[in-house]
Amino acid sequence: MEPEVLPLEIDYETERGKPMPSLLHARLQARLITYLSVHFGERFEIFSELTLDTPGEKTTPDICIYPIEPVNFSHDETKRTYPPLAVIEILSPNQVLQTLVDKTHTYFSFGVKSCWLVLPTLQSIYVFSAPGQHEVFSQKDELFDPHLDIRIPMAAIFSTQTPFRV
């Protein structure tokens, strides 16, 4: 009699090399993509979960912001070899903040100009303009990113009203 072979269960974190997102994570990711697309879609393309060919280990930010470029459906990429203008990382419940802060160094060495770290439970966004240099924006502030030259009312992103209104 042969031994029974059970299917190998691979959890999300092991398979993707990142913490499992949560409802708040998903909600904020959707809100940021929607807001950025509606208000700045004529200047930028907003990508979700796009892998970057960063030095060392490849990274997949929650959101990447690139300049507008032509769409070519006959050519696809599994990872981008050139940097976005900005990346946005959203802290997951089981994630250590220092891990995201460390990632900003990787992104800046790749050529990214701006890194945002979103802290859902604190309703705040840290906008890094260089390693170790950041401004913090909270609920009553208007986020300003000088590299992108954009402003976003934080109350819009962290609104408790549903459905989300842009």
C-alpha cells in the first residue's frame, strides 16, 4: 500500500513573501487607486501590485505611480526594470513598520522619487522624499507630494462614509 499524498498547503505570506492584507488595507488601496486615477489620471498611470526589478530581492509595492505611456497589448512584463515616480505601501496588521521603512531605501536606490507609507489604524500617510526624510499627514491635513506636485485631502481617503465618494 502506498502512502497517501496530501496536497501541500502554501499560505499567502509564504507564497507571496509579504504579509496578508486586511479589509482596511484593501479598502485604502482601492480608495487611493480610485482617487489618484480620477484626479490625476491625465498625468499618471496607477498600477496595483506591480513587481519591480529592484536591487537584490524583487519588490511588489501595493501601488506604483508611473507617467502616462502607450499601451502595447502585444508585449507584457512580469517585472518593471525602470522605476515608477512613486510607490505606496500600506501597513498590514501583522507587518512590522520598520520593514516598510527599510523598503523605502530599496525604492530610492532603484530611482523612485517618492515613497508613501500608509498607516491605516493611525489614519496617516508618511511621504518620504529621500531615505529618512519624510512628512506626516493625518486626517485633517492635505497631503502634498512635491515630486508629483499633487495634493490630496486626507479626509477623503480616510472618510468613514460608504460608499466612497471621490
